Amino acid sequence: MSFKRDVAFARTVARAAFIAPDPVRAARQFVHDYHAVVRQLTTRGLEPTIARTLAGIASLGAEPLKTARTLVEKFRDVWKTS
């Protein structure tokens, strides 16, 4: 319900849940991981919109926080060169 206005995010959650053996559990885990990543990235000073985008990508992986950190590093590298 908290994402009912974010259609893209709802699709991402549905896609993650659809391929899992237990779709409800997978959806809950995805949302939990997403919130944890967003919280960590924004606490470290990343702008919320960027944090949410990176969290959506990272939460699809096996290690969302590690993936998010890697994505932030790559994002910052690209930002520095532009």
C-alpha cells in the first residue's frame, strides 16, 4: 500500500516476487531490503531520489547493501568525471 502511487516500484516488486518460490515472502523481503538500503544511503548523505533508485536496483540482488555500496561508488566515479 505504501507504494501504490509508484507504479514502477510496484512492477519491480511484482517481478521479484513472480520468480520466487514464495512470492509473498519474496515481496516482503524485497520491500524490507529496499527500505534498509534507502535508510543507509540517505543517512550517509545521498540525495533521497538517487538513494531510492539505487535501492530498487540493489534490492534485486542477493546482497542488497553490498550491491548498493558498489553502485554508489560507481555513481560517484561517473559523477566526478562528468
